[in-house]
Amino acid sequence: MSDGSNLPDDVSTLPAGSPLTRAALEIDEYAATLGWDLPARLFALVDSSALRKADPRIAEQLGLADDQPGLTPVEQDELPAGMELDKFLGTIAWPDAVAGCALVVERLMLPPGAEQSRPRNASDAQLAEWVANHPKREEVRITAAVLRDGSKEIALRLRSKDTAREVLTGPDLVPGLTQALLATFS
């Protein structure tokens, strides 16, 4: 587990919102500094106040101010190479100190209405190839964040509009992914 020190220090440029939205946007900004075409990344979300009380030394290493509320993302070890994301998520168990988690993945997305030209009776491999070669496909980076209480947030960045101002947010942008993350707390 890394100490999270690679995350941006200045979150004042992030739009106001819930602590979960701010955490998702903070992680999105961090991922943006790393570039594209990278494997998935997993983060534990820890209550910043609780972290300061439980371990002041680590809080100091992370640069958490005494009055800084919210969630602190802590990047986890790399996901196992070659393991399907769904199977990997099924192996996760979080300690009680973890308030939530976040996952960053890159995917291809098609515009609304593209399903109309979807090949019928195609295998998963054929569908993947069809999406990869579709002329209107968009590469996206999805940062999905959830809390134990069921709260969820997505930050979605299009590669073609790769700026912080163009990041879309909303709790229901990728419901399957947030549901899979919520299941890690069951």
C-alpha cells in the first residue's frame, strides 16, 4: 500500500461537493498526471479526521492539516496481472477503518444509439472487437468511488477532452461498477 503522497496537494481547485465527490475528483486528477493506457488502480478511502486521531505520524506524512475534513485516498498495491476485474473485486475485504474505496479504470465507450448497429449473436470477443473498431468510440477513464453507507460517485474523463474542466460527475454514470465496489463491503 502506498502512502498516498502522490495525490495532488492542492484540492482547492476542485469544485465544491460532497467529500466523496471531492475524493473521486482528487483521484481523477492524480490519474491524469500519470497519463493514459495504464492498468486499473485501487484506493482505500479513509476518514481524514479518524486517520489523524489513529495515526498522527502517517497523517503528517500525508500532509493532512489538523482541520482538513473529508476522505483521504490511499492507493493500494497493483491489481494482479491477468486477473479479471470482477474476479479480483470478489476477493477484496476491507478493514473497518476503511470508509470506502475507489477504482480507476480505462474503457471504450460508444455514443447513445450505437447499439442499433451492434452485431447480432456476436461472441464477447467479437463485440469487444466491434467496439474497439467503432468509428465513434471514445476512450474514457472512470474513477468510481463508494462508501460503506451506499453512497457512490463517478468521475468520467474522455480522452478527447482531457482536462479537469471537462470531467463529468454523477452517482449513476456507471452503475455496474459502483455496485461491484459496494459489494466489496458485504
